[in-house]
Amino acid sequence: MNNITENTIIKASEGSMEDFERIYKEYSGFVYNVAFRVVNNMDEAQEVTQEVFLIVYRKLKTFQFKSPFKTWIYRITVNLAINYAKKESKEQRVAFAYDEEYECDKTVDTLGEKIERKQQGKIITTLLKALNPEQRACIVLRSIEGLSYQEIAEVLCINVNTVRSRLRRGREKLVALRKEMVKNEM
């Protein structure tokens, strides 16, 4: 994701559709994956992805290069995904979806490996769905995307201690839920 230069961002902000398309191609998969992990629904993740790039297109002129471009896109994605997740939880819709479009190796897998990966994906999705959107966002950004506490704080515009607290509570809940799942399997 380092193929986007400052010049590309500037040209895109000035209206170059070719440069904006480069940005879209570079970041759309990553935006979708982050959104999917927060909203736990393919259709909503696609909606979030589309909205993120509409916002990026409209607000690109305001990007000031004070933080990395990736952090700026993370912030937009996570905030929008959290809003979608909150909206859905308020409406009490329980929508569960999993798709293998989540970036996996392009190598040929055996049937057993595909089944195992799908089962693990469903477990992860189920566990993440049990968290509130703020905890889920922190867990996704830390454990799946590999961001540091400081980067997560910047992306979410919150204090580092709040990040730590959300991660701790989220992890505690995940451990308890996983133990319950294992207990139920026996």
C-alpha cells in the first residue's frame, strides 16, 4: 500500500480520475476488509467501502499530509463502519455473512484447508460480532491490521488509554466467549 505517492494524491484532489482510480485500486480491498470486520456483513461492508471512497473523493482536498494517507483512510473507514454497526444494532437486525473474498492466499488449497479456513473465519466473525462496535474496531485494527496503540488512537481520534481499555475489555470478552464455545463443543 505504499504505491500511492504524494503527487498522486495531489493530482486526484485536483480532479484527476486516473489518479483517484489508482487510490481506489490500492486501498479498496483493505477498506472492505476493515469494514467487514467491524460491521460483520458483506453487503454493509460494500456500502461502507463505497461511502468511504465518496467521502475520500469529496474531502481529498482537505488532506494535509500531517499523518500518513493510510491513517486518514483508516479513520474514515472505521468511523463510518462503527456508525453502520451502531445503526444495525439499534435496529436489532441480526445479519450474518461470511465470504472468502477476505484476502486469502492465492495459492491452490486442498478442500480440507478451505473448509478449515472457512470454519475459522466463521468463528472469528461470530466472536467479533459479540463485541460492541468500538471494541470491535480496536480489536480489528490491532490484531488483524497490526496497528500500534498510538496509530489506533490517531485513527479513532481517542486517547491511547481508551484504546488500551477497549482492547482489554474486548479481549476479555473474546476469551470468555471462546471458552464458552469450546465448552459447548464438548
